[in-house]
Amino acid sequence: MARVQSSFVCSSCGNVTSKWSGRCEACGAWNTIHEEAPATSGPPSKSVTRAKGRNVPLTDLAAAEPPPPRTASGLDELDRVLGGGLVPGSAVLVGGDPGIGKSTLLLQGAAAFGLAGLSVVYVSGEEASAQVRLRAERLGLGTAPVRLAAETNLRDILTTLDGERPDLVVVDSIQTMWADNVESAPGSVAQVRAAAHELTSFAKRRGASVIMVGHVTKDGQLAGPRVVEHMVDTVLYFEGERGHQFRILRSVKNRFGPADEIGVFEMTGGGLAEVANPSALFLSERGTPAPGSVVFAGIEGTRPVLCELQALVAPTPQAQPRRSVVGWDGGRLAMILAVLEARCGIPFAGLDVYLNVAGGMKISEPAADLAVAAALLSAREDVALPPETVVFGEISLSGALRPVTQTENRLKEARKLGFTAAIAPRGGKAGDASGLSLTQMGDLTAFVGDVFGA
Ligand code: TYD
Ligand code: MG
């Protein structure tokens, strides 16, 4: 008989290898690889019959099952990120750093869905029911129609839920759940996967929605939410900087709506408050125009969001100058610096470069290229950009400016917030740009010449 091979799983990213190593090849994390017992394989069980694996024509399904109605919670920022509300039978994962506000968000969400008519059960594996009730009272939700349970044994939870048949189950957190038929310790990759699998199957079987909380873990002892991302329908991450009050709920995967959508909240003494106009909030701390500061007109999901990019460029005696980025991609920064040097003859050798997206925002759009270049140049030349100006556009390796999506929406948002000028690539459909002095340019050299006179 062939020897049964066990496999090694990274608890941070879920990558599977055949041998142990100290560092995960896939995500680079140290000490995150753990041995996992092999899944027992054997002949298919006798009870699997042909009928269970049967298939039906796609057209039949359409007629038989109309799309189920979504339920909106009334918390617009949450509903938008879910794709317009909660779909019955869907499994949602909400990941985020410990202490960022996941429990607060989901307790408020559970209460809102309860008030919207769903029967909701909030299962806490981290806090006793009394603690959850206290928190609910502090949030002004003491009378919300939500049932609480403090339990970690998955079998008990599922037995109760099968009896109660709620419309929505919130499980806080997936790392505390424990399946007694899996041998490894709670929080291990095997346990977290088993719990996510059981809860997802429950959602599909009963047509109930399940929202699971997953802590992003750093030490490698606990499995992170990434190991179950592939099992669920929707993956949301709750992000923010500890020092800032802004919190951003971002969808990174959604079978029932657009990905990359964001919802913006503010952590207050009375819980999370929705931020209906994030641009105003992100720009609220902006002072008088200073060298190195540029306002970028971005798009997050379906919504335009304006935010401030800040750059600092300082001489350094080091042979290897620093390149430090917060809120943007370090690789992309290196690319912009290389293009500025190669195409415009502006070197950054011997200069430390720091780039920061204000307000704890994270930007992934290439449309921020031109705004980054503008911030770098403005910091390097110590010249502030013209006031009340927004900048956006993608930069190619040749130094050409490429048009980006939704030019019109970006300009509209800028105008709404009182900006009077915009710099954008040539070729974008600007639509009605009245009220804004719009400068459209074809390449980076023209931009450098026009704006900085270099
Ligand atoms: P929590 O929801 O417990 O975080 P998580 O579940 O992601 O670990 O939130 C914890 C933080 O939020 C805590 O540091 C206190 C802060 N907080 C407020 O500022 N206001 C509030 O109303 C609540 C409930 C929490
Ligand atoms: Mg919590």
C-alpha cells in the first residue's frame, strides 16, 4: 500500500507544500507552516447515487429559481459593499486586524438586519453573552431583535441553528470555532477550514446568510482569513489605522456584487458612524497647499473618492536611499521614479523618498500614477501645486499619460468639493467639465514643463 503523505500548510496564506520549511515560499511569512494530516481518501460512499450528481440545463434553472430578494440593513455603507444588501444563502467573511472594530461593525449590522425584519443570531466565541449585551447597550442597541449565543463547539452551534432556522447568523470569530471531529487545536488551518466549510454548507442548505469574522493574524500560530477566502461567496476586509478614526470596509471578492467597493465609517465613542461623503472626510485635515501635497481624484468601486497624497524628498548620505510608502504600492513608486529619471531627466539618486496617502486610505488604482509623480516633483522642487487642483492619470513606461476610467465622475466629485482645476490625461471622456479648468496632457514631459516649468 502506498505511504500516506501528509501535507504542509501555511497558516497565513493557505499555500500547500509537500515538505516543511521555515519560511512560506508563497507569502514569505516565517514559522507559519504546519503539518496537516492527510484527508482520508477512499472509494466514493455507497450512498452517492446518480441522482445527487445530476445536472440540469442552465435555462431550466432560470425559470425555476428567480433571483432571491436582497435584504438591505439600512446601513448604506454596509449594504453597498455587500452589493446592495444581503443575499439569502450567502456566506460572507469579514477579515481585519484584531481591535479594528469587526465585532462592533457586525453587532451594529446584526441589529440593523434584525430591525429590517430578519431573524438574527449572533454567536460569539470570544465574549460571554453578557459582555456582548453590555456592548450592545453601549451602542444604543439594547433592544434590537438579535439573539445572542456564546459558544465555540461547532456541532452544538449547528444543532441549535438547525432547530431555530434563523435568516442570518453572525459568527465571531471563525478562529474560536472548534469542530470535535477534527483533531488539531482551535485556530489551526484544519479547524478554521472545517468551521468555514460547515458554516458555508449550513448557509447553502438552509438558505440562511452566514457572516464570519476572521482575525488577520501575524504570529503564524492562528490561521488567517485567507485560508478560507475561496470557500465563501463574499470577502470583505475592515481596514484602518489605529491612530485614525476612519475605518474602511472593502470588498475584495463578491459573487453577488462589484468587488473593490468600499464603505467608509468613523469610529466614535458610540460605535461606528457611517460616512456618506468620504472625500470631505479625507480632505478635512488638509491645510494650506504645501509642497509635496497633491489631491488625487480616485474611484473606489463605483464611487469617486478624493484623497490627499503627501510626498517628502530629502537628501541622504546613504548609498541606498530610502523608498518608503504608506497606502500605495512600493513597486509602482519605483516605476514612477524610474520613468521620471529616464524620460524627464529628473534623478532621485541620493534622495530619500517618502510617500503617504493621508487618512489611512489604501489606493490600488494605477490612475494615481500622475498624482504620485506630481507629489514627488512638488516635494523635490519645493513648489506647491496650484491650489484647488485635482490630478489623476496613469503613466506608461514610455512616459505617456494614459486615460483612465470614469473621468467624468472624478471631475464631478472634484467640482462638488469646491475644486476649480483638474489635470488629466488626454483622451478621457470629460463630459461636462464646466466650472473646472481642465488641462489634458499627452505625456509626462509636457506635465513637468507646464506645471513645474522644468
Ligand atoms: P472591536 O469591535 O472589539 O474590534 P475587533 O472585533 O475587530 O477585535 O473594537 C475594538 C475597539 O473599538 C476598541 O479598541 C474600542 C473601540 N470602540 C470605540 O472606539 N467605540 C465603541 O463604541 C466601541 C464599541 C469600540
Ligand atoms: Mg472582536
